[in-house]
Amino acid sequence: MTDKEIYTDSVKVANGSLEIASYLARPREDGSFPAIVVLQEIFGVNDHIREITERLAQEGYIAIAPALYQRQAPGFETGYTQQDFKVGKEYKQQTKAKELLADIQATIDYLKSQMPLQDKGIGCIGFCFGGHVAYLAATLPEVKATASFYGAGITTMTPGGGEPTITRTPEIWGTIYTFFGIEDASIPTTQVEEIEAALNKHQIEHRIFRYEGADHGFFCDRRASYNQAAATDAWKQVKQLFEQEL
């Protein structure tokens, strides 16, 4: 499933009175397809996230990227300067796990009601802040395959406060792959080991990928930390995960 012609659109996902701006990409051909929710970095649903959404559609998936900052900053998207990082982090700190999960569930419900889906469960992929949120999203019953890229803070906090997200590991329903750069100072090796231990303890189907020489954000070719070798291998693993599970 590669290089399919795709259709893209900006859509609104309703969650009660909230309308979540979302970027949708899907194959143009007729038929039903597996679905994947794409979760943004702190920089919003920007060109990088839209490109990932399109790449998944070219592989044969219906992919959608909901704006995780819809409550804090509708329409927010930015680049990768220090100022951009500062602003994006401020919005991240205003998010709450309960609201994020409700928005992702609303996105799944939208796909089920509006799109021709194959009924094998939903996939989820997230990067940076979205990597952390993807770990949370893996606790939703319909999420059967999750790819979490360099999600910082999983072992130490949860959005909005409360017990760290890692304590929700027993609630994960499907298979989760996690991706980390060994040079990522924001996610020490000890935290990666703690995540691995929790997944093993609770017998969650998983794989953990550690890339030597790779830093935070290694998958994004718009960031100085982009690592082509790590990004290429990680994309291969992501495709394998979704092909096997969805």
C-alpha cells in the first residue's frame, strides 16, 4: 500500500459545543480503509504534521490530525524557533488529559460516522507532546495500535496534573511502539527503562526503539535535530505496526 492518490480537507470535529479543527487525508479510490489519528507536537497542526497525515493516506489509511490546542489557541501552528517553542510549551501546559482524551474520542467517533472505515480498530501516532498524548490515547478501547515518538514526561506527569501517565499503562488495549533518541536530554535513559518495565509488567504488546546519535525531534526534517537514518528506520517500523494490527 504505497503512493496512492489522496484527497485532503480541513474538517470540523464536534465534541459537544467545541469544534475541533482537523486535517484529514485519505485515498481517493473507492473502498474502506483503516484509520489513524495523528497527534501534533507542541507546534500545532503545522506543515510537518500535515505531511505525516498525507504520508499515511498515501500508504492506504484514512488519517486525521485534530488540533490539540483547540481550547487554548484555535488555529495555532508555528515553526521551530526558540520563541515558537516557548509559546507552544505554554499552550501545552494548559491542556488536560481528560479533555485531550475526549477530543481524541470525538475524532474517532467522527471518523466512524463520516468515513468508510475497515472495522479493525483505530491507529494512533504522536510526536513530542503528541507522543505523550498517544500513550494516553492507547487507553481508549478502540485504539489497537499506537506509535509514540519521544513523548517526554510520561513517567513524571500527566497533562493537567495528577498521577503520571505511566500509571495508566495497565489500561492500554492494543500494541504500542515507542521511539526514543538516545541523545534526547528531555527523556533520560532511566525514564525509557521505566516505560519498558511498566509495559513488561502489565504484559502490554510493545516494542521500544532506541536510536544512537538521535536527539529529540529526530523524525522531523524541519528541525535541526532531524536524523535521516533514525527517521527512515522508524517509519519502516510504524508501517509494519499498522499493517499488522489494523
